[in-house]
Amino acid sequence: MLTAQQLEQFQQDGHLTVDEFFSTDQIKSALKDIDVWGQETRDNLSVVEKSWYLEKDAGEDAPLRKLDDPVFQRPVFQQLAQVPPVKQVIEQLIGPDVCIFFSQVFMKPAHHGGPKPIHQDNYYFDPTDHQRQVTLWIALDAATTENGCLFFANGSHRAGVVEHVAPVDEPFNLQVPSSLAQQYEMTAAPVPQGGISIHHGNVFHQSSANRSDFPRRAVAMHFIPQGMQLLKPTLAYDDDVRFNL
């Protein structure tokens, strides 16, 4: 359960870090499954899929950039989602009867993990109520400023969702226009292994490139109330596929 002080901090900043949320054994199980699933996925990617799922400009042996929908596809991640404190924390923030509508594994490999520009999750998702979408971001490795932890613009969630733009050669890298992003200071939010970062769907956030010798693997679970729809999402999400808690 989040304390009154933690809830106040989330409302003020639009994000919150909680240490030691998952056990060492739970994290080890998730990492072991990622190794297996990641290799299976990489071996079967089409040419088109490689452009989406592999790190850019990393050569013939480019490592995986991400894996989609672990909660829908892998029992280990379903078990993580069903740890009782997960439901308790999310319901404190957006109310009862919640579900996961999308989830991701971010690999952020050593030396190759690329940056993610400043963006808002709700520009991608567009739920009917932007105030009731939150993301639970699980640090499978310690996330540091050296290996690409998240950075947030504190309080930016109160500004609403803004139009995003994309570089010509990176149509999937939607981002807040630099003229607007420059109005905010981005604050690093390192998370120890097994800790979590929770953030509001409207908050401006980004991650830097991984220039370290260590990976920065993480899982993001995206929550809304059960029954809520996504109006005009920029990517395809199946409204009929939800994981209720």
C-alpha cells in the first residue's frame, strides 16, 4: 500500500519510485524467462519485424530492443501482475476493478540500448479518461543514469496531452515537440533492481541510451479501469484482450 505521503508525491509529480517491491526470486524468474523468450522471438523475426524489434544501427547481430505483451503471453509475467501489492497500489491511484491492456519488456542492452525521446503514454493510448491510466514500470536490472533510467518532467501531467511529432526516419519514435519539451527540466528517476516506477499517462518522460557494460531490462504494465476504451490509439491495441486483476 502507498502511504499518504507517496500518494501526495504522485499527485504532485506525476510519478513515484518504490524500492524493493518484488522479491529477488521473482526478478530472477522473469529474467530467466526473458532469455528463453527473447531467443525464440529473435530466431523467428521477419525482415519487417526486425526493423521494429531490433536495435537500430547495431549490425547483423543487433540485439532485441523490446518484446510485446509479456502479460498476455508468458505465465511468469502473469504471476508478477497478480502479486497482491500490484492491485492494491494501482487501485489506490485509479480506483477499483483495474486491468492491464498492454505490456512491454524493454531490453536496453549494454552499449546498444538506444534512447527514447520525451513522450506521453496517453498520446499512444488515448483512453477515454486520461486521468485514469497509469504505468507500472518494473526494474528487472538496476536502472541508473549510466544504463538508461527514466527521466520525468515533474508536474507535466497536469498540462494535458499534447500533439507529438516523429522524425522522418523513425515514425515509431513519437515525441513531444522540442519547443515544448524545453520548457521542463527532466529529472532522473533511478530504480534499484526489484523496485518500481509508477507514472501517470500524461507525464512527460524519456530514457537515455545505455552506454554502460550492463543491460537495463524492465517491464512496463499499462493499467486502466475495466471497461474503459481506447479512443484513437496511435498503435493497434485489442480492446477484447485484457488482463483483469
